[in-house]
Amino acid sequence: MHYARISLPVVLAGLLLGGCSTVSPVAQPDMPLPEQLGDSSGALTTAPSWWQDFSDDNLNQLVQQGLKQNFALQAAWASLESSRAVWRQAGADQFPQLDLNVKKSRQWQEDDTTTTSWSAGLSASYEVDFWGRVSALDDKARFTAMSGEAAVRTQANTVAAQIALNWYGLIKQHELLRLLEQQKQRITDALKVTEGRFQRGQAAISDVWQQQQLLESINTDLISAHAQRDAYHQQLALWTGDAAGLDLNNPRAYSASDILPAVDGVDAGVGLNQLQSRPDVQQAWLAVQSANAGLAAAVANRYPRLTLTASYTGSAPELADVMDNWVANLAAGLVMPLIDGGNRRAAVAQSEAEVKAALADYQQTLLEAALEVQQALIDEREAAATLLSLQRRLELARKTEAFQSNRYRKGVGDFLSLLNTREDLITLEQQVLNARWTQIQKRIELYRAVSHGDFLHKETSV
């Protein structure tokens, strides 16, 4: 049995050098963000799966379908599985490696005789992780895998938001089509009245033409509304992973009773803890930790590496006799870098720069998240106030149109005033619908901005 000898002073010197390789963990940077964004009277609360706040069974079904079938989300899952496999590979270096070798050889000699020989054995190797290089690489891979999990949650949140936006966009278009048909019928009826007055000599032909022009403008709006409805169908098919949904000749079943939901105003703010639970913020912070672990590995790589190896081998003409003639070997090897042209020192400098870059990216991500939430809260309040104002204007426009129509029928009103009033009424009816749709859009954007994205059925813990 053979043993390799290592000088004790060399090992002690390596241990002393290794004390310099400790890398302090990255501390949370000091960013003077407010403890609560928006209204300070209370914290915004949503359902764990935020789209359920709309109490829409059709939306719930579509989102669940998208979380299962969306191909971009499936790709994110596959990427996460890959990063977890890389982590398992990195962690494997913390344990001894054991290999089994079996070999058969045959020799031919000049006298036409042959000699057969079998050999078999076990060999093991293990790196003693004095300086934490192996564990640092394991930490780096672990943080990368956790970052992949956050990326999955970010993508899942995106899928849910896009499905919600396109679903309610589709409903809005159906409401718009119904409204346009109602407006078309009203203008058609008014046109008949104007034509009758023209035939009796009570109106000019230009009155008829102007009324026809207004009717044709509604027909133009109908064409655009049908095209936009089809576009929402296409987007729903994309985000739910439903290839069959691209067939416009066989569109998704739609209930004509579906209308845009009414949403209450938000009288609450968003706390800093909610902001830090966003998956993109967590992903950026995990990137900092991964880079820091990479720095620890680069520092440890500058110091000696101690490897233990052992083998147990035997050989014989017959395989059954191999272990009767065996040799055991145990060795320890120490590799200490002396001159490498500054390669390892440059690797440490590179890793330090990567930590700084990752930390700056995290601060930027956190700042952008705060800005996004703050803007979403502002947009939410603006949308609610705008809708209320438009609804008041619409009520006044209806009263004005009814008054002008009554005067016109009695022959005392001005046609141009009536026409302008009808145009204003048509415009305001569409603006109110668009404002209701905008308010829902802003609510979805707000929910998405504060969501943790942790509503997946698959196991995501690393």
C-alpha cells in the first residue's frame, strides 16, 4: 500500500492563506424609499390569485388554462429545471466521487500463444474544501436556480395579466358593437324623420346628407370594432396556448350577457414589503447573491487545492480471480498556484465588478418597481375620476339631445344644433365605455405591479 506524503508546514501555510478568502455577504443597500406608496391610510390587499377579485368564472377558467398551456411559461419552467440540474451538478462536487473500472486485455506472442488478463478496481477522489471554493460554487448555482424560480413567477404574472386584459378587451368590443348598433338604429330612425320633413318641404337636402354622413361614420366604427374584436380573439388564443382559437370561423364561445365589471376605487397604498415581494425584484436580489458567491469562489481559487484519492485494484487471467491479487492506494495531492500571469487575480476583479453591476441592477429594478406601482396608483385614481366626470357629461348630453329633438319635431328647433347634440351624445357614449375599459386596464396593471406571482400549481421551491 502506497501513501503520498505532504509536508505539514505547507498545509499550515495554506490554512493561514485561506483565512484571507472570506467574502462578506452583500448587505441590503440603503435606498430612501417611502414605507408606503400612494395612500397611507391602509395597505392594498388582493386575492392570492389577483384576477379572482373580478369574480368572473370565465376569466378564472381562461387564466388557469393559460398557466397550464402557455408556451412561454412552459419554456420558463424548462429553464428552471435546467438551472436546478446545474445546481445539483455543482452540489455533487461536495461529495466523494467513486468509479468502478473493469478492463480485459489480450496479448499475442510470436509463438502464436495468447495471454488474457483481467483488471478491475474502485477509485475515489475528493477535494477537501478548506477555502470554501466548492461550497461557494454550490451557493452560486443555488441562487441561480432560485432566480429561475422568480423568473417563472414573473412570466406567470405576465400570462395572467395579458389574458385578463384581452378577455375584458374582448368583452369591451362586444359592448361597443352593441352600442354602435343601438346608435345606428337611432340615427336611422332620425334619418327617416329628416327625409320625411324634406319630402314635405320642411327641411333642406343638406340636412338629409348630414344625417346620412353621421350614419356612415357609425358604419366605419362598426368595421373597426369588428376588426379589434377579432384581434382580441387572436391574443387570447396566443396567451392561453390555444392554437384552435386562431380560427375566426369558429371563435371561442362568448356569452352575450357578459359585460365589463364595475370596479370600486382604491383607497389604499402599497407597502415596501409588497414591493420587495415582486418576483422581478427578488430575481434581481438573487442575482446579487449569485454574483457574490461567484466572487467567493474566485477568491478561494487563488489558494491551494487539496485532493484526496484512493484506489483498490486487482488483476488476474480470470475475472473471478481478480480480487485475489489486489493493490490499495491512498494519495493526497496539494496544488498551489504560484505564477499564472495574473489570471486568478483578474478573475477576482471580474467577479467584484459583476457583484457591483448586479447590485446596481437590483437598485434600478427596485426603483423602477416603486415607480411602476406609484404610477399605477395615480392612473387608477385618474381613471376613476375621469369615468365619473364622463358619466355626468353623458347624462347632460342625453337631456340636451331629448330637448333638441323635441324642439325640432315641433318645428322650432335648429337642425344643426340637433345634429351637433347627437354627435356629442354618440361620442360621449363611446367615451364612457372606453373609460370603463380604461379603469379595468389600470386595475389589472395595478394588480400585476404588486403581485408576487406565486399562484402556480407546480412545485417551485428550490
